[in-house]
Amino acid sequence: MRTILIEDEPLARDELRYHVTRAGLEVIAESASIVEAEQLIRSLQPDIVFLDIELADGSGLDLAKRLQSMPRPPAILFVTAYDVHALEAFELNAYDYILKPYDPVRITRALEKIIRQPLKKSPRIERLAVESGEQLKLLSPDAIDYIVAEGGKTNIVTRQQTYQSSDTLQELERKLVEHRFLRVHRSYLVNLSAIDAIEPWFNGAYNIKIHTIDVPVSRTYVKVLKEALGI
């Protein structure tokens, strides 16, 4: 199962990673920041999140509340040095509440709870309905290079043609959650399989090369993109 670790103490995160990988989980990303963590979770769609409650830039409890709006929210396992938030954590449907220092037996038991209660998945969307003249064309997600919101419209771009969609970028992001699409900018959603190259740009931002097109990657999404591509 794919997991993300959200912990702002480096030594505690190292210890947690050790126990989690020994339990057989795949750690796909780590973060010490609430803002970055939310971007990683929404973009990479992990199965499980180990979430510290008290982070330097915010509350893990508040983040867990926001994640409940996801089409397929991950299983949350709160980690903390204090037990004062236990009741609130379980009210947020957390699978468990793990105290530091970490006990590998407790982690294993928490993971067994998740395995016994498989995560519900949203139906996989196999075709998107897009406008094509007076018709609605059924478009395979694999044929899409990227999606851009501009001028109050949502354009779906393939190699051959650009189509308009009545969905917002956020709605398409939810529909394509089971496919390899990633938000890289507030206005762009890209098909990772369509990327030919990435190159540094100004002020920590990047550009994605898709055929002859440059798609911007804003600085706040650079780490998410690198995690998704394994670089």
C-alpha cells in the first residue's frame, strides 16, 4: 500500500519510515509542511497517510478535515507525542492514534485495521464527454496531453485537437483520479505519460515539454511533480 509520511521532526520521521517500510508499505512521499502535505496527498492519492497532529505551520487535525472532501480520501493514522487529541482524532474517522516513541506492534495493528476494512474507491472513469461541434465526443483519458483552465473555459488538449469541457479543472481532476494526471499549476492538469521532458525555469519554477508545447509548473508543485516521476 502507498503511504505518505507527514512529520516535521527529522529523527521521528526517520524512525517512522523505518517501521513503515518494515511493515511492507511503500513510502511515496514525505513532508514537514501542512501546505505541501495537502498538495502531495491530493496529487499522489496515497492509500494511507501517517499524519503528525502538531506541525510547525498548522494542525494535522485541520488538514484531515479538509481531506474528507476528496473523492477517495486516504486512511489517516495520526501520530503524536501527546494523547490529548485522541477523541477529536477518532471523530475524524482516523483508523488509529499512535503515540511516540513509535511501537512497531501498534503500527502493525493499525495497518491490520485498514486491511480488514478496504478503502472504498470511486468508479473509474473510462471516457470523458467533451464538446465537438454539435456532438459530444467520448474521449479516452490516455489520449489527453493536458487540461488547461483559461478565459473562463476548460480546454482538453490532445495531440490532434483541443476540446471544450463543461467541467471545471477541479471536477476533471476528481474524475481522473484513477488515471495518471497531476496538477502542476493552478490552471494546468497534465497526463504524466505525455511528458517528454522537464526543464528549470525562473525562480524555482519548471517547464514541462509535451511535444512542442511548454506547460508551466509553478514552484509550489515542483516537489509533487518530482515525487510523481520518481526523480
